Amino acid sequence: MTSPDTTFPTPDPAALRALVGWFAANGRDLPWRAEDTSAWGVLLSEVMSQQTPVARVAPVWREWMGRWPTPADFAAAGRAEVLRAWGRLGYPRRALRLHECAAAIVERHGGEVPAGVAELEDLPGIGTYTARAVACFHFGANVPVVDTNVRRVHRRLIEGTYLPGPARAADLRKVAALLPGPLADAALPGRARTRDVAAPTADGDGSAAPAAAPREDGLRAERKEAELPAGPEISVALMELGALVCTASSPDCDVCPVRPWCAWVAAGSPEPSAEELAGAKKRVQKFAGTDRQVRGKIMAVLRAAEHPVDKAEIDAVWPDAAQRSRCLFSLIEDGLAEQDADGRFRLPA
């Protein structure tokens, strides 16, 4: 495990207690937050929720958990079945990567989702965010979990900046500074190791850790005396605050539980500069008229068809022949569609 990073500022402990108290009273009742949700259910929810609104994810997640409650169940499904069930969640390559992930969990881990960040990151389609989210939100690991919402809250609360800006390598370390130590994350760059600890067990109890206790430096002792909330409680509350209150365009500072400690509010809530606004605008992904929209229309035709479809049916979805053809064959290259011997198109077998 690693000790808290003292190179980045930390908020008043009272701010973190207020944040966690707010979440306890106002956090959304999402289906995957139920106490009996499995690690597979949490992993599934995190992948589905990337770039897709929670309201669209919830009914699909429930359907999938009823249909494929374990990685082994999902790994046994066919790719066409998986893509049809994915429906209109968008970015359907996520569905195929999840399928590969489930197969890897069965092959490498006996069908049980691993608890450690490194083991999770080693699974197909699982990146830094998802690995830490599963380790934190299901297994209770004290690791930083950083998405756009968390970065936005951190920039405003700690740095006094309205816009989060692009993701940076230091984001994990900055958010880690908000958590009580020691951290169950030896992968953070520039962290001094305090002791070597085995990855958490499936129950997240760290029972394989050696008996030696980490050094109690001044900051750690001060945090202990202040009785900070647990790291996972802080992490989920940060994320929820960014989703519900400290939003991208209309933050509701009047109801924000950490307003008294917010650096942006203390600075007078300055508006972003023209340069900052221009940078944010560039990062917003448009949809209308893009290849992503055309690919989605083609996928909708293939999902709805019980049999392979003629190219004429695909030609009808979009007027630009060159763009349509480019998108169709990009779907084939991505493994999301196939062309049979008769020249017709279908979902992959």
C-alpha cells in the first residue's frame, strides 16, 4: 500500500464529512448500488455507463443481469445475441470487449471477477477508470477513481478552476490526496511505498497483508484524529456531486455541501476565459452527420433483421454513398458486422 500524497493540497476534513453526509441523504438509488450486486454487476454497470446516460443504462443493465448473471453465462452467449441485447447504448464495440472480458475472467480467474486493480486492468476492454471503480465500489479498495465528474469537482473545490480541462497524468495523484491512507494502489507514479501488501481477497479484507503497520507520519495522524470518512465513501460521493450538483454547465452552488470550502466560490466564481471555453468546445463530440451516427443506423438495421440483409436495405439508411460504404466496412473491420458468401450483411456469428 502507499501513503497519502502530500505534494497536492487536501481539503478541510469537515468538507469531506459534509460531502459524504450529503451523499448518504441524496445519492441516487441506482440498481447496481444494491448491497447484493456482484462484482460482475458493478463491472457491467461501469462499462455501460461510459458515455451513456444512466437513465438509458439502468433498464439494459437489469435485463443483462437477469439474462447473464455471471461472467460464465455471458461468455457462453453468441456475439450477435450480445450486440442485439446492447441495443442503443452506443459504442457497440464495448459489448464485444465485454464479451472478451467475460471469457478472460472465466479462463484466468475461474469465473470470479478479480479484486486487484492490476488484475482488472489486465482484462480486455478494462482501463484505468473501470479497474479502480470496480476495486473501490465493490471490493472497498481505498483507491482514487477519476472520471470527468470527479475531475470537475476537484478542479473547482481544490484548484478554483471552473472547467476541468483535458485529462492529465497527475489527476489520479491529485484525487488520491483527498483520501485517507494508506492507499491500496501501488501503481500511482511518484508514490513512496510504506509496505508491501498482497492484493485484496475476493472479500476485500486484505487478509494476506503482513502484520507490520505503516508509519504514522504527521499528516496521517492528523487525518486519523479528524476521523475522515473511508476512501470508497469519499470516491462515490465526489462522483455523485459532479453528476447532480457540480455539473458541467449549471452548477447548483446554493445546495452544494462543500460550498463553504470551495476554492472557486472563494475566488468569486470567476467565469472561464475565452481560451478555456474554446478548448472545452473542441472537446465536445458532435454526433449529427458523423460516421458514428451512420454506423449506428446500419447497426440498427442489422440488429432488427432476423436474416442477412441486402445492401439495398443498408443503402436506404443514409444518402451519402461514400460515407455509408466507409461506415459499413469499418463495422466489418471492427468485428461488428459480417458479409456472407451471397454478399449480404449480418451481425457476427
